[in-house]
Amino acid sequence: MAAQHPEAERDAIVAALTPVVHGIAATFGPVCEVVLHDYRRPEQSVVAVAGSVTGRTVGGAMSEIGMRVLARGDEAADELNYLTRTGTGQLVKSSTMVLRDSTGVVFGALCVNVDAGAAQQAQLLLGALAGTPADPDPPAPVTTFGNDIDAVVDALVDTHRHTTWAALDRAGRLALFRSLDEHGVFAVRRAVELVATRLGISRASAYSYLSQARATTDQAPEGDHS
């Protein structure tokens, strides 16, 4: 039997998992959201969604978690039972399971998000009734879940930039671009332009800094005061 074309195989995997998305969400009820991502189109990676915890919709963009998977490429591993917060402060427990074809190439992910805030409130209530003080948990990191890739890139830039662009020295600027690159930001189409706009620099400067950040030996752009 002839081997199936890789793209056809990936399409078949996505099609097979689509009813699974709805089955999992139906099993766990309104506190659960299941999202199927196809990373072959990062800006519109959501191909199926059931439930509403993070507000994802079909055709929406990946989050920074997806960008992190992209950055790791075929070395990416499943991330299970981690806590995060949405931009509105909602506590979410999530699992991200990468999708691979038969050759081991990572091309998507199946994500399960559970409204952990509801469970936490129930736990606090039961603890109060039992007279048992609740141990405070360390704060969960904030994750931007957005259907617009521009908003996700903007949030990542703000997360990794701890001061204004003008206040950064050469090393700090290169470190910023290196960190964004390591988190998969530049795997997204138009990401360089989006980052440049967010930083208030020219697109040419952004490409130059990205190139230098990726190079073994860095050399600051001559005469660049963007």
C-alpha cells in the first residue's frame, strides 16, 4: 500500500479528532472547553472548539502556549495539568497535547481548558465550613487567549519587555528579540511587522535585530536609533 501524503494524513488526523473535541466537552460539562489547533495556519489555528472557558472560536489564532510549541518544533512535548490565568483573572487548568503525523512532525495540538476558578471557590467554601484554612497557591501566570493573533503578539512583547525600547541598550534589545524568538513569536506570519509596530521601530530595524539575535556573533546595527 502506498504511503499516505503527509498533508493528507494530517488532514485525516484533524478530521478524526473533531468529534472527540465535542465528546470531551460534553462529558465534563460547562466548566470545560476543548480546542483543536492546526498549526499549519498559526493565525487561524483553531479548527474546532467546544465549550466556552477562554472564549475561543473557530478561525481564531493560537495563544502564546501554541507559539511555545511552535518554537520547540518536533521536540515539543505534551504539557499537562498546568495553571494559568486569562487576562480577566480567570483561573484555568489546562492540558496541551501535541499532534504528530506518522513521521513525528508536530503540526497541531488538542487543548483542554477547565474553569479552575469554579472548583477553587467550591474548595474555599468547603474549607470554610470545615474550619480548615486554605493554603494560598502561588499566582498562576497570565496567558493571552485571543482570536486575534495581533493581540497575542502584543501581549507577548509587553510580557518580555520590561522597559521602553528607548531605555534598552544594545544587549537588552537583542535579548528581547532572542526571547521573543525562543517563544515562537516569529513563526507567525507578519510577526516582525507586528513587533516593530508595538516597539515603535521600523520594520527594517526589527528584521536586523532578529537576524543579529539569531546569529552566533552579534553586531549592533550601525546608526540605528529607532
